[in-house]
Amino acid sequence: MKNKKLKTMLLSLGLVGTIGVGATLAYFSDATDPVKNTFTVSKGITDLQLDELRVNSETHRPYYKDVRVTGNEYKNIQPGEVLVKDPTVHINTTVPCYVFVSIENKNSDVLTPNLDSSKWYEVKVDENTNANLKFYVYADETGSPKVVNPTNDVYENLVVFNEVKVLNELGETDQPTIEGSGEINVKAAAVQSDNIAYEDAKDIAIGKLN
């Protein structure tokens, strides 16, 4: 009887001992859920337009309604006449940006736009094979490039100039005459101002306006 009880106790101790050895081999471990990062690119410059008041080609006066067009024709212009022409940049942006324009005037000795130098500062470029093409950046009173801040779906309207003066002596003997069609071509470009040097932004704009 005593021997039988002893065997049972030994078997029980042996069983407990086996469980104890197995438990020491299990490492404590855990894991987390992944951290998810979502990156959404800004909409940027959502809309950039350039237009001007529509004028009557014969009278050179604007129509009664505020109709905007991308170009006008002026027939039979006269010496000393002041032509209504107001190319305006309309920009809607979600990011701060610089605004640039180019003006190509093959008849600058005859046709003179009244560009506001307090708002548009001439940008000098190293290489420009077209002597009639000039570049400008929207600027503050000191001539420093001005940043157009996010417009929140409300357009920022930047007038480049609002009239063109015709030379008084046009058509007289030995005086300048209009070459070809007498076009004045205006273009606009905008480039983000954050995370980019101004000189780099300028180079991008000039590349688009050339």
C-alpha cells in the first residue's frame, strides 16, 4: 500500500516537472497594428486665365456688357489714339505662387502699353533671342516678387495694363509705321513659391512663356 502511494506521488511530480519545463520555453511577444499615413497632394494652381474686355473693332470702344475675350482686332487706328486694352490674369490657387507675364510687342516704337511698374517688375534673362519679348513678375512697391496667396475659390485678378497709346506721328513721312499686323501678345504663367527658390521658379516660368 505504501509503495503504491509512493509511485503515484512520483508520477504526479514527474508530470508537474514536465509542465514546468515546457512553460520556460515560451517567449512573451506581441505586435501592433501598422501606422497608416495618408499623403494628399495639394490641388495647386487650379485655374489660370488671361483675357481682356471685348472692344468694337471699328470704334475701339468696349461693348456695353462686360464681355471678356482672349483677343481683339483694332481697325484703322489713328495717330495719338488711346486704345482700350486690359489684359488681366485671373488666378485661382490653393498654394502660394509667383505670377509672371510676357509681353511681345514688335512695334514698341509705335504702340506703348501703360504697364504699371509698381505692380509688374521686369525680369532680366541671360539669353533671349527675341528682342521684342519682355518678361515681368507680379511685384510689390519695392520691385520684389509678390506672392499670391491661396484664393479659396475666389479669383485674384491681376491687370497687366489697361490701355495702349498710339504714336502721334504715325504714318507721316520718315516716321515709324506699324510692322505687319501690329500685334501685342501677352501670356501668363504661375509657379508655386513654397519649397522652391525664386530663381528656379523664374526659370520655370520663362520656359513656359518663351
